[in-house]
Amino acid sequence: MAKPVSLNRYRKTKARAEGKARADANTVKFGRSKVEKTRDQACNDKALRNLEGHKQDR
């Protein structure tokens, strides 16, 4: 007789592979590199400092 095969294991493996493929596609579509994130954060911080420096006390 053949050894019983767990269909749940097959199903979970297939779902994991599909999830990984979807994650890879989203990384390409939406992902930004660390350099880009750091550059944008620095630009936002500079704009905030500039805005704070131009506030008037009343």
C-alpha cells in the first residue's frame, strides 16, 4: 500500500508559495529602498524645521 499523503500540507505549501509570489509583486510595485525612505524623511524634516522657523509669535 502507498503511504498516506497529507493534503493539508500540500494546500498550505501552495498557499505559502502564492503568498510569497504576491509579496514579491507588491515589493516591486510599492517598495522603496532604504535610501529613498531616508531621503524623503530628511526632506520632510527640513520642511518642518523651515516652517517652524517662519512661525510668528503673537
